[in-house]
Amino acid sequence: MDTVTIYEAIAAGLFGALIVYRLTSFLGLYVGNVLISTFQKHLSYALLFKRAKGASSISRVQTLCLISYLTANALCIGIIASSWTDVARNAAHISAANLVSLFLGGRTSLLANYVLRVDLNTYYFVHRWVGRVCLIEGLIHGILRLLQERSRPFTPLNTVLLITSIAIGLSSVLYIRRRVYELFLKSHLLLTLLFLGLLWFHQQVKLEFSTFLVCLGASTALLAFQYLVWFFMIALRNLGSGRSTSISFTQHSETGGSVEVVELRVNRRKSWTASPGQYVYVTLPGALGRHYGWLQAHPYVVAWTELDESEHHQQVSFLIQVREGFSRDLVQCRETQTAILDGPYGGFETVWSFDKVLFLANGIGLAAHLLSIRHLLERHEAQTAQVRRVTLVWFLDTVNQYQWGLAFLEKLLSLDHRNILNILIHLPQLSKTIKSRNRIYVVNSPLNFRWTVEKEWASEAGNMVVSVCGTPLFETGVRDAVRTSMHDISLLTSAYQPDETYASQLASDRFSTRGAPDIVSN
């Protein structure tokens, strides 16, 4: 039994464990529910490493999976290895096997999104670590071969392959990736294509690696298939006869006059159904006074969909937090600018099967909940969802955020014919102009996550889910409140979260998980 067979057996075991877990989630047995609840609170919801900007949070269960994955790779490289030559060969085989899983999907892959149904954060976590392991194993193979064949000169092919591997690894470092993200995306793709091409030439030199050839061929085929399907879907969704896709936007400013949020509205050439939690990659060709605008695709969560004023074309709305780069340039973007939409992606988690749904958001995080609440209300009206109570708690970083959010909140209330929606808004300060109104309760008090979760649980019978979209500190507070609750409460998080701003940092002392709040309503 060779190392590849052992590695594949371990991988099959892990996939089998995942299937068993998925099956047990459908069981209505008490023991199964208790086990799943315990697993979620202590392993799935608990974070071991909190996310930084440009990175993903790592939960305890992800850490256990990562340790198991690294251990399996180390054992498969070292097992049945009687010499350093065997270690070098095993490292090449396992690296090639990892290469296949690395190209099973991408951030815009229909295979990863619709077939494997891998959420974005999990995909990034898997992709980064599998890529690191793949590069390290390739370097181990190359260094051992170099040491064993010191009498032979290091060929130019191997030199370029080594430099390319190091370049991919260094460009993927968080510090670099975070600061030149657009450059990283394009260079990462070009380096990957170069890396695959060099491996094919390297394979011609090392013909004895038959397993390597199979894995390399599978990786290349998966990458080619992924991009062919992606280009086809882009053309299918954006090309055709009739009115072209166009955009318009509204700017929402802070007290000082600077733009805080841009509401981007895209009139679609072709309509599609956007599910709650889905996101779209937006490209504005020729926009922003740049010649390479068509190369930039930025992901945003779909906040709202409706027919435009002519009632013949679908209008998709995005609420975009203005930071740096692309979002800052949107402030000066012309209207009627042509747009290309790639998506939608994501949106796997649903809340239709819960009796009580609690949405928590701070600032621009409201955008991730609007479509979910709308669909809940529509399904409740059509009697296709079991939800009996929906509560939205919106924590404002600045008073001005209330102005751009109010229009969407009023649209939601107009759909709530059975009065199951309650909206609670936490203001950062007292306001004479912002008052409570019909089912929109405005308060000026700290937000206590634990108290809010427990109060919502006691308000109605049935199961409950908490959906959160906020800054890292805000999301961590909600996670802790759900984990420490004595009740079986599910937790959902958004694929994209708001960036930490100066205003959100100042507002962070107004929410906690301890004590009960002193509510002062307006």
C-alpha cells in the first residue's frame, strides 16, 4: 500500500465523518439534538483565533480539522520511507494530491458554490492551508532532491519553479495580501498558471512519477473547467439583446460631510432570483477614470431586489461601506455607468425552519439582513415558513446611519401584514429628531447581547436562531452570548462583515455580554 492510497483513505474517512454529521443533523432524536448542540457551542461557535482584516476566524473544530490534516500529511510523507529518496518521492506525490483539492473550486466556482455548497469563509480557510501545505511539500521534495544530486547542476527549470513557489507563498502573506489585494488577486492567478506550466515541464523530466502525472492532469482539467464555466455564466448573465445593464447610486454622508455609505442600484439586463445572504461580484468597466476597471470585481451582499420604475427590469441594490480604493472611488462614479455582475453566490444557510429569528447588526451590517427578513415575511404571509416572531436589533455607530436605513425598514414593515416583525434601534446618543414609531423602537442605552438573546428566547415558544453581521468585536460578543446560553440556540454569520472604523471603535464600549441594560427610549 503506497502513501497516496493511505492519504486517500484518510481523506475518505474525513469525508465520511462529514456525511455522518450531516445525516445526524436531520435526526429528530433528543440525543442527536443534544450532541449537535454541544458540538456547536463548544467546537463550532467557539473561536480559537479571531479574524483580522483580510483573514478569517478559526473555530475550535476548524483547528482540530487542521491539526488532523497536517498530521495526516506528515505521516503519509514519513511512513514506509526507508530513505530520504522515499521521503522526497512521497512529498511530491502528496503535494500533487493536495493540488487536486486546491483546484476543486474557487471564490467564483460553480462547483464549490452549487455542488459542494462550501461557504466562503470555509473555502478561504481550506484554500489557504491546503495551498501552504502543497507549497511546503513541494519545497521539501525540491530541497531533498537538490541535496541528493549536489554533483549535478541545478537546472534553470527547477530554479524558476523554486522561485515561483516562493513568490506564491510570499505574496499570500496576510500583511502583503491585505495592502495590495487587487494586485495580489491578479498576480496570484498568473503565478498559479506559471506554476502549473512549470510542473508539466518538470513532469517530462521525472517520468517515473505516474501518480504525479494523474494528479497534475486532474488539477489542470479542474482549473480549465472552472474558468470555462465561469466565462460562460458571465456571458449568459450579462450579454444579450435589449437594454444594457446600468447603475445609479445615492450617497449618504456623515455629520462632517464625508460620504459614509453608497447605495448602488443596478438595473439588470436579465433577471435572477437572489436568495438571502447571497453576494455578487460587481465590475464597473471603464469606471473611476481608470483603464483597468474591467479587471476589478468586488463582492457585495445583495441588500434588496425589486422592479425599477418602468416595472420591466429588475433592480438590485447594494449598501457599500465607503473605505479606501474602489469604494472611495465610487463617490465620484458617473451614473448610467455599465456594470457586470458575477453571481449570485453563497446563501446556503436558511432560517425558514425556526420559530424565532433574532437578527443583530451594527452599522452597515444591516445590509446582510434586509433580504432575509423580507423573505421571512413573504413566506410567513404565504404560510410556507414556521416563523412566528422576527426581531431586528440594529446597533448604530453614528446617528446618520438611521437616515439611509429607515427607507428599507419601512419597506419591511409594509410587508409585515401579521405584525410579527419588531425592530429595536440602539442610538449612540439622545436625538430630538429620531423618535420611536410604529414597531420601530428607538433607545439610547448599551446593548447587552446576553440579555437580548435570553429575552428573545423567553418571548415565544419554539426553536430559535440568531443571525449576526457586525464588526469582529460585535460578532464575538454575539457568539459568546449564544454559547453561554442554557438553551439550544443556533447561530448564523454573514459571509462578509463590516470593516472596523473609528466610529465603530468608539461605539464598542456601548455593547457587552454582562448585566442588564438600563433602557432609555426616545
